[in-house]
Amino acid sequence: MAPLAANAPSQELAAEREVLKCEHCKLVQYRTTADTCRRCKKSLLPELPKPQATIALVPAAETVEDDGSIQVATAVRDLRRVRNLSQRQLAARMNVPRTYISKIENGKAMPTLSSLDRLARALQVDISALLRDAPTRHKDETALLMTDPFLAEIAKYAQHLNATQKSIFLNQVREFAQGRTRKLA
């Protein structure tokens, strides 16, 4: 009879402990005091939906301020990236410090009219391209590219290529442009 009495408290304790399944690693386990999974260390508590007031529809960095500085910032960054320029290269074209380009792109500095003109010339665009919103700018650039019949023809076929084929094609065009040709074996 003594063994039964010894097991009784542990059976009561087991009945009080809650068995849970981790939603992340699927381990079935007793609830820990910290409410974390023994295997993956993630919370065993169900995630509560975030209150509607804290969900931002537009990230704060992407909102357009009254003066349009964020719009110019994203335009400069987008145009610089499209042209495969680093901040340092763009700064060299404008004859300004690289940190100035960084400040413009991060919305910390608003370029003056003369700086906008130099930025536009360095990026080989019209000043109005720096002041337009991204969808309009993208649409305008796409329309400009499609006026070239050769590029329009390539665009029709490019959408059917996978990433590897596009990379091979682009490398071949670069070699043609640099005057190098590869002999096919």
C-alpha cells in the first residue's frame, strides 16, 4: 500500500499540469513556468491579434510630408539604384560629400534648387522626375524605354525568360557594348 500513497501526489500534480503543443516545432510538452517551448524556446502562449490602432497602413518613412522631402528622397534613391550608382559615385558626379547624398535619401536634408538641378544632371533626368511620385516616374521611364523599337522587342521576350537566362543575356549585351565578343565553341 505504501507505493500507492507515494504515487498519489505525483498523479495529482500531473493532473494539474497542462499539456500543450508548440505551434512552431510541434513538440507536445507540459507547460513550463516561463511559457516557452523546451525545444525551440518560443512562446507557448497563443499570439494575440495586434490592436488596430497600432497597425500602420503606410510605414512612417514612406509618408509624404507637406514639403515633399520624402518624395524627393525616394526618387533620388530609386533613380540612383536604377542607374547602378553608389552614393559615392553620385556624390562625385555632383562634387558633394557622400554624406550629403545619404542625408537627402533619408529625408534628413532637402536639396536646394541648384542642388536639385545638379542631382538631375548627375542622374541624367529632368528635375521634374525628382519631384514626381514613384508610380508616375516609373510609368514615364517605362514609356520612354518603349519608344525604342529594339528595347520594345526585347521586352516582349524578356518576360518569358527565367532569372538565369536573363543574367546570361545581360552579360552578353554588356560584352557586346564593351566591344568584346566570345567565340562560340
